[in-house]
Amino acid sequence: MGKRRVEKAIKIATKAHEGQKRKSGDDYIVHPLAVMKILEDWKMDEDTVIAGVLHDTVEDTSLTLDEIKNEFGESVAFLVDGVTKLGKVREGMKDIDTYLPQTKDNLLRLLVATGADIRVLIIKLADRLHNLRTLSALTADKQKKIAKESLEVFAPLADRLNMGRLRVEMSDIAFSYVNPKRYEELKNLIDERNRSAEKTLAKIEAEVRELLDSEGIKFEMNGRIKSVYSLHRKLAKYNQNIDAIYDLTAMRVIVDDITTCYLVLGLIHSLYTPVSGRIKDYIAVPKQNGYQSIHTTVITKEKKIIEFQIRTKEMHEYAEHGLAASFYYNEQKLTESYRTGKIQHLPTNLLWITELQQAAAQLREGKKVNLDKLKLNLFADKIFIYTPKGDIVDLPNGALPLDFAYRLHSEIGGHVTGVKINGKMSNLNTKLKNGDIVEILTSKTQTAKPSWFEKIFTPHARNKLKQQLGSKSDVIPKMTPPKPKK
């Protein structure tokens, strides 16, 4: 990090914000300096850190974008301009209560606004994090509005970027303002459970350490306590039964390579009894945001149930910091290919950023963008489905066999006679699950049917079917989404 440029930015920002105060009474410069520190902690590049220092200057002071460009270059000016425009996109969304029911649409507007450079969004997330940390200085009404927006909009953004540590902190601070009574209740419950399990966990950790040491494995081991908001959401799924939640506390084992991950899994299973159906291999099939780890729930010798998470150091860094840990800015960052989304070094799970860049470019050119399609691609939980040959197709959660068939090819979709899922004949109403191997059965004599609309989930498949039916589709009533079988 070039200290001279950063120090120059601090000096200019301090002078520009001179005389301005925050609601807390602090000098305003405290905020941009805090945003800068957060970006440094996330190991962002120098231009992003400088833009973090200057992010409020164009909107709130007499400093101009041209002056920033002359002092720090085009990239910094581009980022500051992006953050400023992002603020303007959100104007008119002041009434959070009416804003929240359509958060996905507004979230999409925020994302498209940052599409030209995703670092704009990262600066905005750092800005929001510091505002949350200092929320106590505002009135109760403003606290609740900002907290609700953070919970519904910015924490999901952090999750989409797999910035796990940020998501947890944002969610918990925001939840403590949105529902303080429930927050305290769950926090106390977590503390109580952890105190009662302290000796058991220490014993389990000692047993696993001894076993891994005896095998000569290099590893780090630590505990992970479930966050308050995560527990709140999970309890809703389990009818408020905390005894059904096995990952309230998890043990993490961090090793050097993937082979050792699987070796450690085998060793833990030799020590404790694995719970059937509770082994999740997110290394072989990562989550949609790129998260990788092996999760296994085991029963110890004392009949205690605990979850282990096994991952490499690189996977752990990515799980904690997500995009900020993996988005390496090299010499290409200032080129046109970077701006237009043609840069090739993005991990597969972050290629949705390219979609945003393309959408932003189309909007700038006055072209129309299919927001419904973009919204589904960005926000639906993804599942990864395999063909019998091992090719991977990603689909939104809720997809059915016909959605898979039409994604492979419209000709395949139009001639479907049946489906095999994991080698067994299945119904076309069967909801696909992550990791399924799906074989589509076809016949040249089979043609598309109007009744298939009831067996389709995705807009892509629906549009292809409409095209195949032609005039027949005019008499088709508007369908409600299908109710897939579990």
C-alpha cells in the first residue's frame, strides 16, 4: 500500500470536511477514516482504499470529481463517482417501510448501479458497516429504518459476495435494533448453551487434536458460535425447537490442502459416529456464492451432537471475506476489458458480476434489460445439477426436470418423455436438489404440451415452451407457479 497517496487523500478529505460534524458530535472525517480502515482490513487495493477516504467528498463538500481525477487518477475518480451515483439511485427510497416489500427490485437497482465496477459496492458496504456501528447516535426512528434496510438489503448483498464475517456483524447489529427484545433473548440463550457445553467442547477438541497430531497432520482448530440472527432464522424453520439445531456451536478444522480435508473427515468419523444425512460436501459442490467446506454432524462417545467444518486456509479466508479476499486487482483493472466485464480471472461463482456489468452497459446505451430474468439469476438460491456425463448446469432452487431439459437445449425440452434422477425413474413434477444427476429421456414423436406450463419453474423454460406451442399458447391461462413434489 503506497502510504504517500493514502496520506495525501486523508489530508484532502480532512480539509474538505472541515467544520462538518456527525450526529454523534464527532468531526465528520472520523467516518471516512473508519471506512478506509475497514477497506484496509479487507485487504482491498490502494485505489479502493483512497476512494473510501474520499467517498463523501463530491456529494457533501466543494471538492469536484475533476480535482480527484487530477490528484489520484481516473480509477479513484471512477469509484468515487460510482458511490455518489449509488447514493442518488437510492434517493426516493427514504420511506423504508414502503421500500422493504420490494427490496429485491431495489436491490437490483443498487447492483446495476454498481455494475461497472463491483468495488463501488464494496465501498458502500464498508460505509454501511461503520454507520451501523455508530447507529446509537441517531434517533430511535432512524435507527430502526437504517437497521431494517441493512437487514433486508445490505446483509444479503454481503452474503451474495460470500463476505461471511461482514454478513454476521451487519445482521446482528441490525437485528438488535429491529427487534431488541428477541435479540437479547436469543443472545442469552446462546451464552447459556455455550457455558453449559464448555467442558464438553474442550474435551472434544482435545480428543480431535490428539488424533490429528498422532497422524502428523498440520491444522488449526477453533470453535464457531452461531450468530444471533442466524439462530433466529433457523429457529423459524424448526418450529422454534432449539434442540433440533445441531450447529449452534461448530468446530472448525483448517488444513493445508483438499486431500487433507477428506483425510480429516475420515479420521473424525473413526472417532465419532456420523449422523446419517448430515454430511454436506460443499468442496465438491460449492454453495452458489462460492463457499467451500465439508460439514459433518457427529455423535460423540458421551452422546453429544456437534458439527465439524473442515476446509483449507484459502477456503476459510474466502468464507470470511468473500469477494474482497478473491477479487485480485491486477494490471487489467484500468483497462476497458475490466470495465465491460470481459476480464477472465473472476471465479465461476462470481460471474454474476459480469451479468451486472453487461446490464449496466446496456442501460447506459439506452437498451432494455430483462430485470425479471436478471433478478432470478442473481437472487434465487442456486442448485447445481449434473448430466450423466458430468457436465454441470446451475438452476434456481425450485427448478423441475423440464427446466433442466430446456436449459440443455430447447430441442431436448420439446421432446421430453420422462426423467431419471440419480438413476431412478421420476415424475416431471419432482423438485430437483443440489447435486442430483439428471438424465432426460426424449422421443422424436413427442411434442411440447400446454400442460407442461404446470411443470415449469423458470422464465427461460416458459418462454421456450411458448415459442414451441406458437398460437396454442394464446389460449393458455396465466399459470400460478407449480407446486413441485418434494
